[in-house]
Amino acid sequence: MKVPDDEDRVVVFDLDGTLYEGHSWPELHDIHDVDPERTGDLLDDYETGKIGMQEWLDALAEEWGEPRYEKMDRYIEGMTFADGTHDLIEQHDDSYTVMLSGALDYVSRQVADELGIDAHVPTVGLQMDEQGFDGFTVTPYHNKEQFLDGLDDRYVIVYGNGRNDIGLVKGADEAYMVPNDARVPYDDLDVETGPLRSFLEDDMNGDG
């Protein structure tokens, strides 16, 4: 993705666990009537290295069958965001804002539009062919730190929460994390931590 040349401040928002307090992947699996024990086993196999990412996603696609778009649309319409989400995005209205999330791009793209975020960077998408749904596809930005390539001359601010945000956070000029993932060593990272609303300027200055 190319950030416009005239934008010198870039603000990156994660979705699941950051702007959205839930986790969309398990909720999408539920929409598609996938056994949570099955998805849990597949995730364990992926995270322990027994299967690769594409093999994991191919297995999930097989469990899904055809995407249930109407149900997914209703799910997206019903999403509620963390306290402070709209105010935080407005706080950065003079910067170039980006949604960079591990959520399915069908979800994160619509959320980015709804929240008025300038750009959306997909990481995992729906792959289609002449017959319809053909599985999930992964973009290079699944490794979120790839987004920083070519941005050495920009001031980058990141809001995240999880393990897939760590590389991005380490490369940012300024970073904030919602500490809700026990697998993340927040104390070892040079970040501010707290609930999302605590990152508003008024709250950080003691005015909220």
C-alpha cells in the first residue's frame, strides 16, 4: 500500500481486541455453524507449527462452505466498539488513518468505512473464482511490520493489542496497546498500555 506523499503522519489501528473488544474470527465461525472444538484444534495445529498458515486457512474454508454474506453483514452492523473509539479516531483527523487488522477483510473493510478511517489494508481475504468462494487468501501485510516499508520518513503511530502487532509496534515512532492478550510481553515493549479511552489526549493529560 502506498501512503500519499503529502501525508507525514500515519496512524494505524488494529480491530479485534483494540477498537473492537470482541474477536471476529470465532464469531464468524459461529455464523457458519463450525464446531468450535474443530476450529480450536486447527488453531492449535497452526500455532504449534504442525500445519502452515495456508493449510490452516484451507481447512477453515472447507469448514465454512459457502460464505453467509447476509448473516455476516448483520453481524458487522451489530458490532459495538470499545469506549473511546470514535473520539480516538477523531483525535487523529489531521493524520492519515489506516485499518490494519488480522480480521477477515470483508469485516475490517466495512468497519474502516463506517468509522471514517482513510484507508484499509487487507491481511486475509475471501478468494473467489468463476464458481464462487475458493477459500481464503493471505496478503504480505499479514506480517504487519511489512506496512512500515517505505515509511522511514513518516511519523507512525500504532494502536494494537496482540502478538501480531508486536513487529509493527516495535517499528513505530509511537505505540499504544490494550493489554488483553496474556501471550504478549507488554512490559518488555516500549508502549503505553491501558483501555482505549485512556489514550485520548484529555485523559492522558488528566482532564478526563
